Amino acid sequence: MTLLAKRTTPLSLTNEINIEDYRILHLTHSKNIELNRLCQNHIKYSPGLLAFKDEEIHAVWKDQILTLEEAEKFAWGYWDEAVHHIKSGNLKSYLIERYC
């Protein structure tokens, strides 16, 4: 996502639509340990990250991979926790019932 955003920004889609900057927001489920941590069965494909085994993938990405400028444009969190910030209503009820 970061590489795509960097390569396509700035971008003029039309005379009225200009993309000047980007932000990356990566949300995962808080209980998805296989995705949220650099687990042994996945890290074997990225030997350069072995030193970070079992660490939070988002923190490693932000602190070790991205430049300072890129890191300022990257945020992450857990969508199952974020859903509780949605205004009460049918959508919130549905999302909590289905995903939380």
C-alpha cells in the first residue's frame, strides 16, 4: 500500500480531482495473531526480519521498514475495537454481531 501510494502521488485524475498526498490506515482483527505478529511459519519467507520474530508486525513495519516521512503517513489498529466508536444504530449492531 505504501509503495503504491508513493508511486501514484501526486496524481491528477481529472481537472477537478487531484490527489496531493496519501495516508495509509491498516486495520486487522485484534485476535488474528498469525497476521498481527511476525510468526515463525511466515517469517521464514523474509529472513531479514528474523530478528523481529514474534513482534507486532505493524510496529516493525512502521519503525524498521518505513522512512520517517512514510511512517508519519501510516496508522494501524484493530477494526474489532474501532467498531465500538461508530455511532449507535443498525450498522454498529450488525458489525458487532457479525465480527466482534
